[in-house]
Amino acid sequence: MKFADFREYFNQLNWFVVVFTLLVFSGLIKLGLWQTARAIEKEQRLTRISQYKTQDALSIDEVLSLQSSHENINDLPVKIQGVFNDEKILLLDNQTQNGRLGYRVLQVITQNDISVLVNLGWVEGFIDRSKLPEVTPISGHQQIKGHVRLIEQGLVLSEESYSNPTWPLRIQRIEIDKFSPLFTQKLLPFVVYLDTKESLGFEKNWRPIVMPPEKHRAYAFQWFSLATAWLLLMISASVWFIKHKPKNNNKN
């Protein structure tokens, strides 16, 4: 292409279309990069979890000490000796197992003056949403082992109110700040998931990572492919339009 032809092509570009094309392209690339970053995070977390399997469980005081030093405490093995609050049970809603609807059962355990929510496992629910499963609470002094799970808040569509709770309390998400007043004590900002080898609790069907790194990379490839296809499509459409654009042959 000669310079004059290139300049003519350049002058005929629709800059609104150009800007729109680049905005969509950059958005798709950002989505691909985000999925790639998530894959790297998941790989690093899986590596940590594998390393923790050979590590002795830490006391709750040791976990809090690491947290105060800004260390990553997610997935750390922890052991607690304390007393369960058997009067107040939380049921985390919309938890499925093999196509069955159910709940996660959570209770508070207190060691000295330290209180933390413990995920005791999964129980099956009823199709009738007005009915809650009958759950036998864990009571008394217990020694448990589990893993620290930091709370990841998703998209919040509506705020939950717990002004007049009835127990067991059905919840849609874990909100430590809102739960603390219900138990009249400050709860730690994470949940302890019982170790799968613990005899206490209910069905322990959790996985620390729901979506593996490979799936994030597959999504990243899809976004990058869409970005490439979009750019090529818009370039081809622009070239075709300019080549077939009617020329102005009006003479003075």
C-alpha cells in the first residue's frame, strides 16, 4: 500500500467505530488477564495447602499472631479447645450436594475470650422452604482441628437484617460484623472448617478451591480468542466498507 493510499484509508476511518472497537478489545483483554491472575492465585493456594498437610496444627493464638504480622493465614491448620454455644445455630442457605438442597451448619466455639465460627458440615434441607432441618447442636467442651478460611464476599444483592432472630437462624451469607452482636461477643474475622477426619459435625464435603486453575486458564483463552476475533472482524469490516464505499463523483 502506497503512502497516499494509506493516508486516504486513514482519513476515511470512522473514529467512533475505531474507539468502540478498541474499548471492546481492551475489555476482553482485561477479562483474560483477570482470569490468568486468578489461575496463578489458585495455583499458589494449592501449593500452600499441599505444604500445610505436613505441618502441625497451630493454636488459635499462633494464628492470630501471624495475622497481626500481616501473614497470609488462609487455609492454615488450627486446633482449638473450647466450649460450643449450643443455643444458637446458623444455617448457611443454598448449599447443594449431589443435586440435593441443604445447609452448612455453623456454631460458635469459645476458647478463653476468643470466639470463632466453626463450619460443622452439610445437612440436607426440605423442598418446603418454610421448614428447617432438625440439627443436633455440638455442646460442651470440645477439642477440634480444622482449617482457617477467610471469608470471600460475593455480589450483595440485598442486605440481610437480623434484628429479631429465631434459632436456628437461616442466613444467605457469612457476615461476621452482623453476627457478633447476636452472640454478644466479638467473633474472629474468619471461619474454621472442621478437618474432614473429625468425627464431630456433619457431612464434610467442602473443597477449598471450587474452580481449579485449569478452568480459569480455559476462560482466559476464551477471552483472548474473542478479543482477537473481534479485532480481526472489525478490521476486515472497515476495509470492506472503505473499498465498497460509493465515491463522490459530483463535479462543479
